[in-house]
Amino acid sequence: MTSGAADFEALLREAFAPVEPSADLARRLELTLISLTELAQEELESWELSSMRDPRNWVRPAAAVVVGAGAGGALVLLRVRNRHRARRQQSSSLTELAERTLADLSAEARRILPRRS
């Protein structure tokens, strides 16, 4: 009976072993998020305020806001996460790591948000 339990445990360990994603997965994900963010920005720039009087016209801008915010937020997190290992090595304490991470989040969000004139 113990042999069966050991085999079962070995099968579980093999099934739950971490799998490394392909090398270009992060790059493809980043390109997709950039594309979604840009498309949402273009959609929001193209709508006219006068057409917003009719509630039927609210769907596209609302969807663009949701998609743009989601893709932009995910893009910020992806880029900050990619630089986390370097920040961890540069930081001498947990507080310094948190400060560097927050500064990186802020800088990346400013880079992604559309510039208003």
C-alpha cells in the first residue's frame, strides 16, 4: 500500500511541477497590452461629446475605458514585475525595496498614461 501512496505522491509532484513559460511570452503579452491600450485611447479620442446625450452611445466609450484601464494597469504591473529582481538586488532593506517599487510604478504609469496638452 505504501508503494501506491509513493507513486501517487510522485505523480502529484510531477503534475504540479512549475512550468517555465516560453521566452517570448512576456514580449507577446506586452505587445498585446500595448495594442489594446492604444486602441482604447484612439476610441476615446474619436467620440464626440455631443453624441453622449443618447445613452445608447455610451457603450463604446465605456468599453474603451474598461479595456484601456485594464490593459494599461496590466502593462504597468508586467513591466514593474520584470524589473523587480534588479530592484531587489539594489535594495538593502524591505523598506527601500518598497520605495523603489512604488517609484517604478509611478514612473511607468506616467509613461503609459496619455499626455494631455
